[in-house]
Amino acid sequence: MMSSTVKKIFLFIIVLLITDSIYAYSFDTLKYKIYVDSVSKIYYNSPELAIKLGKELYEYTNRIGDNESNESILNSLSLAYFYTGDRKESLLYLNILRNIYTKKHDDDKLSLVLNRIGALYQDWSLQSEALNYFNLAYKHAIKSKNQARIGQCYNNLGFINKDQENYDKAFDYFTKAKEIYSQLNDKKNLAFTLNNIGIVYKRVKSYEKS
């Protein structure tokens, strides 16, 4: 279900799309920023609309050199395509973001994108490729010193090792993630990680410890 805020944004965009294209409002900075912000809020509930608007904005932001908005739109497009089930198009935009963050030496955002690329390959059951991306994501997360991102990497590495039945490694990664989320007092991800540890215990038939 869409929230009331998302519904208002959705209706606002519909009105503007009916009356004119994004280029008619390019002179109006406020409306332009509303467009950019709106795409990031509707990609889940209305991915097709997010794609239509996002592609127009992507062309426009490239033309005017608005790099910050460009990155936001690329991220929204990758997510919108993901929610339509088009993983290949999602990967296309993630790779564009990957190139941008590589050139900017932005290790934190690069780690985030590499994790998402790895998750796509894992979804395609291409475990070796997924593991390579998760390992790359981990290296950049360490450089960024973002503990939350490092925890995310440990969880992803735990997942793929669990799927490959490398339970000792999976347990080790999940335990490291648990320690980070405990330190950050991140209760949501801590609960998620503890559940993963329980799954590993069950997989090795240690029911008494789960």
C-alpha cells in the first residue's frame, strides 16, 4: 500500500506528465528538484512511472552536468528495473554507478553498489561471480571505515557461504556482523543476523543451539 505522501507525489507527477514534459520545467529549479526527489520515492510502488520519468531526467541531468542528481536518478532507475523484474537493466545502471564511484574513489558508495551487483548474480545462481563482487565490496567497505557497510558485507558473505554449504565460514561472517550491529545498537539488523546464525545451526543439525 502506498503511503499518503507517496500518493500525493504520484498524483503530482501524473498531472505534470499530462500537461507537459520535464523539459518544460527545466528552468524552474524547485520543480526540477521535486522531479528528482519524486523518482526516489516511487520506484517501489510505481516502478514503470519511475523509469519513464527517470530516463527523461537522466538525459537532462547529463546535459546540464548535475552530477549529484544524476547519481540519485541512476540509483532509482536500477531499483525501479529491479522491482519490475528486469534484473539485466538494473545491472546496467548499477555498472554505470560503479564506474562513477570508482572514478570518485568513493569507497562507501562503491561498496554499496558492488553488494547490490553481487546480490543480482546470487539471484541468478551465479555463486562464483556473486562471491567475487561481495569480496570486492568488503575491501572497499574496509577502506571506507563505515561499520554499517562492513556489517552488510559480512552478512552477504555469510549468506553466500551458507548457500555453498561452507557453514564454518558462514557462521564466522554472521558472528562478525552480529558484533558490529551490537556495537551500533542496530536492533533490526542484529535480529536479522541472529536469525541467520540460527539457520546455520539448523543446517548443521545443531538444533539444541538454535
